[in-house]
Amino acid sequence: MTRDAEVRSSSSAPLAARRRGVAGWVDVRGRRLGGVAFILNRITGLGVLFYLYLHLVVLSQLAVGPAAWDSLLKNWFLNPVFLVLDVVLLAGLLIHGLNGIRVALVGLGLVVSRQKALLGAAGTIGAIVLLIGTLMFISHGG
């Protein structure tokens, strides 16, 4: 039996239920909590990558001049819709970063038996930081 066949036969979901391609990449059927957390890490990683490119495009407005930057800031970024998007960005960064720390610690073999507790702690810390960040966005953006 090849290694690939062993991996497929040892999965917790039947082979017929597994999807291929991108659909299988985010399929949560038959996955444990760590697998779902890994899917969230993938999705938030793509979101952070998209934001990086968007951020570089926005920063290019600084090359146009101070008036263009001030107009962009006043007309777009202080809009309540963008403040909500800032909260979404912060949530994505927290999920990706804190879960990445968990994955690294498990990968190093440090807390393999405590993955659920570590995921719960990361979620609690993330929720607290997200709440504080949201309150800061509200107080400084409005």
C-alpha cells in the first residue's frame, strides 16, 4: 500500500465523501477541531494576503500627494463601513496569528496533548483583544 493510499484510508471521513480541489480544501466533514482550525488558518491567510496587496495600492496614494491622501482618509477610511472592515481585518489577523502560534507549538511537539486547551486559550485571548480593538475603532473613528 502506498503512503498516499494509507493517508486516504486512515482519514476519519469516507473516501467517497472527500472532495477534491478547492472544495475539498475547505470541506469540514469528518474533520476534528484542529482540522477546522487549520481551514480557518488557510482562509484568514488568504484574506491577509489580499489585504496586503490592497494596502500597497492604498499607500500608493501617498505618492500622488498629501491632498489625495487626506481626501482618501476623510471620504473613505472614516466611513462606518470601513471601520467595520477594520474589525473584520483585526479578527482575521487574530485568528491567523494565534492559530499559527498553536500550530507551531504543536508542530514542535510541545503541546500535542493539549491542543484543545490551547485552541480555547487562543480563542479567549483573541476575543478579548478583538473586543478592545473594536472599542478603540469605535472611539477613534466616530
